[in-house]
Amino acid sequence: MHKDDHNNARLAGNCFAFYEASMTKSEKPTIFRAERSPLKVTLLVFS
């Protein structure tokens, strides 16, 4: 794995964490909550 690939994966993880925080504070979090567990697994794979 190239260093850039690792940095990109970390950047994606940071963006996802920010997105998750934004969605959690949303007025309609129920749509996101249904997919929450699979997305957290995906985040672990990229981190």
C-alpha cells in the first residue's frame, strides 16, 4: 500500500466521522440510523 493510499483512507475516515456527526445532529436521524452498523464496519476497514 502506498503512503498516499493510506492518507486517502485516513482522510475518508475523517470525512466519514464528520458526516456521521452531522447526520446524528440532523432532524431526521432515523434514516441514517438504520445503516449505522454496516457503515461503522466499513469505517474500520478503511482506518
